[in-house]
Amino acid sequence: MLVKNQKNYLVPNIVDDLYGDIKQNAISVHTQPIRNLSTIIQILDSDGSVIDTIEGRTTGGTLNGTGDSLIKRTGSITMVVDPDYIPTDGGAIWFNKEFKIYQGIEDLTDNTKPVINFLLGTFLVDEEGLSISDSDSSITLTLSDKMTRYDSDTLENELTIPAGTPINVAIRKVMELLGENSFGYMYESDASEVVPYDYTQAIGSNITDIIKELRDMYMDYTCGYNVKGEFEFRKLQIQKDIDTQDVKWTFDSTNLDRADLTLSFSEAYNLKNVKNRVVVYGNTDTSTGITPEAVVRITDSKNPFNVDAIGTRTSIIVDTKLSNDIQCLAEAKYNIWKTAHFQEQCTISTIPIYIFEPYDLVEIVNPVTGNKYRYMIDSFSIDLSVTGTMSITTHKMYYVGIEYGDEELPVVAAIKKGINQLGWLSLGEQRIKDCYGVSGSGDNTIFVRFINEAAGGEQAAVTGYTTTKSQTMEFDLADFKTIVPTSEDGDTGRSKGDYADRILAHEMFHAVSNDYYDVSNTLDMPTWFKEGFAELIHGGKDRYLSLTGYESNAAKKASMINKAKDLLNGSWDSTSEDYSVAYLIACAIYYLNDSADSFRQMFTRIKGVKNLNLNFLVKLLPLKNDSTDMINLIIEKMNTMPIWDYLNDSNDTDTCSIGGIHMMNLTGSVMDASSVFNNSAATTVSIGFKIIYD
């Protein structure tokens, strides 16, 4: 074992890149049932050479990580008393000496039992305390990362950074002026994120204030020293779900597996300061009289604080340091992100994990609800003793819907034309009314919004709220960018099942249900019911045919009927097969009714019924007195219903919708993908809602 005075010793098996791909053994050693720990301290001279390596001399310590501070890491180390570690000129503890601290875990799965050494940080000594008593003698070093050397420093010469300098270049220039030459990752800021004016700071200006001011010109940025002692500049990808980094760890105290390291969980909710609309005003130009400004709202339906769910709550910010609209927009987005996130903070106590950086993402399973959510680490504290624990403070992640730009305007125009002139909403509503006997009241509003996320997710989605009768319909423009402007159906060049009028008919069943039954009741309805009858409105043949890989039609039928049993018993994975099987369940229920009128009465029967989640099938269609018997009845009908023949007939172009020739036969003719809705017959935007483009 090393004790001290080991110059230029190379620590083996180092883990020091916490942003890259961390090796599996560096993760798995954390979950071993037994931990053999060791702490190594290396003291480096100003030229980076190792002048001492210490092991076996520490008796305790702490390490703290904080995201919103320029000094990212602080801590303390307690060691046995040794004259070599009393501050003296030329000694180990003196100015310009750096400390690298490693916490090692022995890998018990390897026969050689190597120690995986996690670099916890590169530090300077802020203070040293010497304590001597009859029972104990110790030296305590108080540590901070390398940013501490500039904490009280001021400019010796005037600093000027020309307008138009990219923010990352400006930050690096300041650090190089301070003599820094060790840089890690330096994000190249966007072309629009530049110093907006000639930036000048006088002699005597505080160094860290300058760094903060440059960092915060466009918000969303963090800078400071990494564990290796390199200065870094990073952008926090926090606005869009698809842009955020991968989750680094999952905490699940409901899982009895020893791999979960959670010791305790607490969550705090602060609803007082929630804001979902932020208006930022900058500095008024004295020559033009123009004041830069920006407005950002939370409109994302998946965010529970959006303006539809809780009403508009506005925060006004005046910041005279901002000189253009881009800066104002950046500050508005950052502040609305903060107000939407920091209302739900979670603190967990865990067995120490040595691979975290502030702003890392983790998943936490709420032990009460069982729901899993993403959280961002704000800060953490690690007790380095053998029996020490780790405390992590996090906040729950929500995402702010991104506004669309000029390049998407033709797509928006095509969608609006479909809604306003071609009945993409109203024709689906009319079909729901004709076949299901239910409709919107006409009193309430659907706010239509356009976002630009990523192709392949939800193309359009309706969201209802328990707090208001208004609903939100969101279109992801990434999925509609190939829409044919002249197509009455809303053809995007993908499958016929993706025609916009068919997608929106599906969504309007959700909208009508939310309005007719009330959202609190639709939440109690099984997913197969909501999705199956939404599919039945426009027909499920195209989706059915897209599902391949079965040995035969008979094998496909058997597989789907088995899947139906799972869905009827509460399973739902949101796969395309789930939607297709839900459609087939809806078909079976249609065939179980002896007339179109009894089928419509089924939908009106459950209006106002409480606790729909209990014995739903019996309440929906009381052909049996027991839910199990109803499930068996549906499965029997699925085995014998004629829809399978129509679905498998390649010459039959009917979509097999509720209004088509194989069911209610509303028009006496085939309803294929193009004619399932007669767009030229549209006369109104909506028959049951007020439609507002927001």
C-alpha cells in the first residue's frame, strides 16, 4: 500500500471522463454487495508533475458538487497529523499546489481484484485546520476546484471584446488572459449567439463576474472546471426532450434488487411561484427608441403547467444588459424553464455513486405512485468515509414546446387549409355522431398548436385537462413536412393510414370523449377502448396489413386474439400491434350488438357513470354480469367475426371503418383511404368545438 512520498506514481484504472461512455465495470462495482474502498490523494506541482501520492492517511472527508456555481466542486479531507502537511514554503501544502482525489472500489468480480479509481476532482486548498487532543489528532483540508483562484481576483488591465465575437470564443479569451491553458470540451456557440456589443470592462472589475456575465448572455450555458482540472464550456440541452443527454442512473426503491442503491426518498412541491408565460424587455436604444423584447409560453400539452391546464401566469423581466431580441428570447426561455422545473424537487439518499456531474439526468421511480420520471441533478454531497452516504438534490424535468419558424409556414398553411376548408376535424366529428351517437357540446374550445419536435413520434395529439373544459391539439410539423399541399386527404407520402384527415378523425374521438364524458371519466376508461374506437372511425385495414412476420393469416389471427386477452386485462405498450388489436376488439363489440341503435346506446349508456374503471365492460355492454365473462364473450366473437376475411382480402379496398360497406354502410359504396371522408362535402370547421389557432 502507498503511504506517501510516491512521486510521479501513476494511479491505475482511472475513471475521469464523466461525460463520455463509462465502462461497464465502472458502473457495476457500485452495485456490489460488498465495497472495499480506498482513497488516494495526489499532490501536483505547478507544472503538473506529481510530487506526492498519499494512500491510507485519510480518515474522512466530503465532496460537494453544485451546478449553478462557477466553483463546481468543493470538499474537505481529514488526515492523520503529519509535519509534511503543515503549510510551508516549498512544502506539499502551499500556493499553486493542486490536489487530485480518487475514491477507489475494488472489483470483486475480477480474479485480480483491480481497484477502479474514480477521480472526484482537482482541487486547490482554501484552508487548513490542525486539531490535536488527548483522543484524536487530525489535519483537515478545505478544498475548492481551480475556479477558486479567481474568486476574488480583479482585472489588472482593461478588457475589450469586440461585438460579434462568439460567446465561446469570448469565454476562452478571458480564461487565456488569466493564464489558463488547460481546456476540456468547449461548445461552439450558435452563429446568432455572439457578444452583441463592444464589451468593455475596466481595471479592477471582478473576474468571476465577467465570466458569469458572458456565460449568461444567452443563458442555457454552464462553465467551470471538470474533474481533471480542465476548463469547460457546455450548453445545457434542456428545452427539448430529444436533445437531452442519456439518463446516467435509475433509482428504484420499489425494486427489491440489490442493484438499487436508494436509502431514502423525499419530494417537495412548490406551486406558489409557477409561471408559464415570461416576457423579457431589454435595454431601450436611445437613438432608435426601440426596446428589444421576447415572449415565451409553456404550451406543451405534456407539461402540467401549460397555459391551458392552469391558466396564464405571467412573469415580467426587465434586464438592461440585453440589447437584442435574441438575448431576450434566450433569457425568457431559460426563465420559463426554471419556473416549470424547480417546482418539483426531489432529494434522495443513496450509497455513494462516483460518476455524477451536476446537470446529469437520472430516472427516479416514485415509491408511492410507481411512476418513473426524469430528474436533473442540481447538487450532491458525498461522505467519503467507509460508512458514508450520498445526498442528491434534483428537479423534475419538463420540456418547453419549441416554436416553429418560417420554413414550416407552408406546412402550417396546408394543415390549416385542411381544417378550415376540407373538414379534417368536422367530418370525423360527424362520423362519430352518426355512428357512435355522441358529439362535442359546442361550448368549448380546442386550441390548435404547431410544434417542431422529431419525425416518428405522435403526429398529432389531443390533450384534455381536469382543470378546464378547453383542450389542446398539437401538430408535430416534423411529421407533416412532406405533406402534399394539393391533397384533400393530407397525404404525406407515407402509408394511406397516415392521411391527415384519418389521423385527425382518430384524434377527434378523443376530443369528443373528453368533452362528452369529461376528462376525469375518460381517464378511467381502458386504453383499448379509447384507441380501438378511435381507429374504428377511419378503419384499421392499413395498419393491420402493415403488421408482418406471421407464418399465415391464421397464425396472425391467433396471435392477435391472444394479444386481445392481454389488452382486455389492462396491458398496453403503445405498439402498432396494440392499436390494431384494440381496433379488432372494437369490431367484436360492434358485432355483439344486435343493431346500430343498440351500438350507439352503448356510448350514451356510460355517460355520467362513476368509477368506470370498475367492471367497465359490464357497464358498457351488459350482456354478462361479470367482467371475466364479458372478456370471454368478446374473445369468442373475435374468433368468428367476418372482419378477418375483409382485412385479408387484397382486392377489397374498403378501410373496414365503422361507416364502410362491411359495417354500417352509410353511403352504400366502398370507403377506401381517399373516400372514407368526403372532403369536398365539408361545410364547417367543427360541429362541436370552437377552434382557435394559438
